[in-house]
Amino acid sequence: MLGVDDVADRIESVGFRCRRCGACCRRVAEDSNLVIVSPAEVRAIMAATGMAWDEVAEPYPDFIDAGNGGEYTLAWCIRRTTKACIFLREGRCSVYAHRPWICRTYPFMLVDDELRVSECSGLGMPLSPPGARDAAADLCGRQAAEAAEEAGIRAVYRRATVPPGKRAVIDSEGVKVLHG
Ligand code: SF4
């Protein structure tokens, strides 16, 4: 896994400054603003907003056949309208202090030792070394959090049973059967 300094060097060489356009929060294509969130991230937004779980998050839309008439998916996403993330208000994130890792680190992503960069109009803008280091620290934090969530999902998955005919989300906290 890359260290923060290596990631910072790579981010600095790409260059980035958020233009606050909100484009990454808008639904310009089916999956363009799909923000996957861990249970901990959902709970942080619930605590900050007073909203219920189902008001904050919806199941990741790709369901897998459980082989017994049921089906499951392995993640949650922030709820979206047909146009944007539900937390985008007047062009700004209304849960900015509690925004998920994916939002915090956009347009960057670490896949093992590779820095991946998504489309963004702020790319190529000069970035100071301290700015690059902050972004790198967030990105490494995200990678560690995602690895922990993945390990938690694997542990639950090994002993998970989806009730026949039901739809469920399997996350690091357990099997959550969906109603309605
Ligand atoms: S949580 Fe905030 S930053 Fe993330 S997609 Fe929604 S509005 Fe954008």
C-alpha cells in the first residue's frame, strides 16, 4: 500500500482544486453520483441530521440472486433524487462536515497502489504541497476505512442467510432485510 507522501506526490503532479460546481453530486448518468457509504457513515449523517437510516441511505442497486427466491446487495448508497444527491441544497453539500469518504476524496481513488482519477473540471489546477498532503491523508484514510468495511462484510457474508423470497443488504453489521 502506498504511503501518504507517495500519494501526495502523485496528487500534486495531477493538480486539483474544487471549483464548487456540485457536478459530482448531480446525476448526469445512472451511476455518476452513486456514493457508496459504510454503516458508520450512514450513522454519522443520521446523528447530524436527525434523519432515519432509510431517509439517508438506499441499497446499492445491483442485487445478486441468493438462489432461494431472495436476493442481496453488498452496500448502501446515499439516497438520490432523479437529479442529484438528496443532500445537495442550493448547489452546496448540506452535510459537508459529515460527508462520506467518497465525497471527501473526489476525484481521486486508490486501488491498491494505483491512484485513479475521475472526470472533474478542477483537475490540473495547481495544488500546494500541504494541500496535496491533506488530500493524500484523506485518501489513505478512505482506503483503510474501505478495507475495514470490506473485511467486516466478508466476515458477515460467510455466515449470512438471506430469508427465502426476501431482499437484503449484507453489510459489516449483519444481514438487513428490506421491507417494502
Ligand atoms: S453527500 Fe454532499 S458531497 Fe456527497 S454527493 Fe451528497 S451533496 Fe455531494
